[in-house]
Amino acid sequence: MKKTWWILTLLLLISYQARPQNNQFTVQGIIANASVRMLYLRYTDTSGTDKVDSAFIQNGSFLFRGSINQPTRAILRANRKMIPDDQNLNITLLYLEPAIIKVQLVYDHFRDIKVAGSKTHQSNDELNARKAVTMQEIRLLQDSLNRLTEHNLSSLNPADIEVQRTRINRSIRQLANKLGMISYQFIEEFPASWVSISELNLYKNSWAIDSVRYLFNGLSSPIQHSLDGQQVATKLAFSDQAKSSIGSHAIDFSAIDVKGDSIKLSTYRGRYVLLDFWGSWCAPCRAGNPHLLDLYKKYQPKGVEFIGIACQDASVAWKKAIDKDGIGIWKHILDIEAKITNSNQRLSIRQRYAVDSFPTKILIDPTGAVIGRYNGNDEAIMDKKMAELLN
């Protein structure tokens, strides 16, 4: 009996010790021509925390170790400074798995990463191969844009430069839509791929909600229940509970503004209202504030009210951003996050309006109906709509 108990205890101990190892990944890498001392790996660990790990480069080699619950999308980079991804030559995507993964890099050529030991990354290579031609076309257009920026400092006609810039940006948007269709077809074709849910999570705010739902419902159960899958499911839940699509009646809300005054959306009935969902932490939101100032000064006398709704923000940073950007001339409230429940009344304003990308702007007409929903890249569309209504 004692021998049996000892064997069972040993088996349990071995099982306990082996369990964490099943979640372990190791990245063994070599890098050529490196002019930096460290590399950085960003991923979601077993606790669900967004983690940034670092590794020294020694004799052209580097090593990362960590724990993950599932194949995980990670970012590998050679610089701590934030550089726009399209300008950064030393940043790349890497799919981690609980395995030994071997990586080969060349400094200033991270896009050409070579990976062995990750089946998920091989699946991503297949997707990238399908996108390669379109991506190259986009890079050539971006190079053209950069040259136009350099010409801005010369004696070339600014009007001609702006015409060319508009044409190039239009072409880039068309190619970006083509990339989206490639991802769409990939998700349909590979419903059990971790890359598919990662792509769906990336596009969930750009595609029609019915398309997102269709693709999500076609995925295998383990993929649906992944971390990315949970985020897509949350997006769908927001959409189901929110009534903020174009043509619907805007959801009323009450709040205390930055000056300590009570405001209620329904009290602005009879005027146009622009809800601006933003955050002090959101660089595109902050970059767009000068344009919002111009719009407010132009249209506020014509019966438009702006309400800034800061999301996922801290009170001190929120107030500093309002002062620094000079946008305190319209109403501002700090949204309070809440868990999704069966009662819309317990949701935050952001959740009730199904907002999960920033900036998002929602235009409401004098009857209280939603007549426009605009994400970060829709500024020109919003401007045109407001001009049609108010000029």
C-alpha cells in the first residue's frame, strides 16, 4: 500500500512539474550586422498580461524564454523607441508556440525573418506569400509619398504636390482593401488556424459586423475560445447590445463633465451633436484635435455641439491633454468602464455605443438619430457629411 501511494505521489509530482513546461517557448536566434545590444519581444503571457521581454545579443546570438497558453502573435523589434511600423526596418511579426523556435535575422531587414519550429508561423508565411505582391505595391507608393514630403521643402508647386498626395493615398487605400480581402479569403479557407483568428481580430473594426460574425462562426471551437477569439466575441457582444448603428436612435446618457457640471445627451435635442471617443494616450486622437478645433469653430455657431468622451483614461492625464490641446471649449466627460452585463444601463458609454477603436466619432442629428459613424481614417468623409448638412 505504501509503495502504491509513493508511486501515485511520484506520478502526480511529475505531472505537476511537466505542466508548466508544456507552456514554455524558447526562441533561439542569430542576427547578422546588428548595431544594437538588445532585442525586445512583446507578447501575451500565461496570465493574459501584455509582456515586453528583452535579450542581449552576444556574438550574434540571442535567446528568449517564456510561457504562453496557446500559439501567440508576438512583435520582435530592435529598438525601444516608437517608430511608425512602415518606417521601421527592425520590427517583425513572430508567432510563438510552446516549442523551441529558431530565428534568423539580418539587421535593417527584419521583414525577411526566417523561422523554424513554429507551425503557426509557417501558416503566417503562407498568408504573407499571398499578400507579397500587394505589399510591395504599397511600399512603392509609400516611398513616393516620402519623396513628395521632401519636395515640400523645395520650390515645387504645393497644389501639385497635394494633388499627387491625394492620388497616392487613394491608391494605397485601394490596395489596403485588397489586403483585407486576401485575409478574408484566408480565414474562410483555414478556420482552424491561429493566424485566421489573429487576422480577424485585426480587421474586426474595419469590416462590416455581419462579415465578422460570419467568419467567427465558421472558426473551429478552440480558435473561437482563444485570446484573440475572446476579443472578437466581445466586439460581437458590444454590437448585439449597442443600438448605435446609422439610422438608430442615439442612446441617452448622463455624466459629470470636466468642469463638474452635469450633462445629458437628450438635452441637446434640436441640435447636431458630435460624440468624439478618444483618449489622452491615443496618438491619432491627439493628432486630430487641431482639425476638430477648426470644425468646432466653424460649425458650433450653426447649431452643433461637441462632446469629448475619454475612454480607458486616467483623470490627471485626461485633464492635462484637454489643456495642452486647447480643446476645453467643448464638453468633456471621462467614461467609466464596466463589465458587459445584460443591462445596458450598467455598461460604459463606450460599450453602449460599441466603440473599440480610437478615435471614433458619432454624428447625431437634431431628432436624436445616429447619422454618421467615423473611425480614424474617415476624417474626410465626416468633413463632407458635415459640410453637406451645415453649409
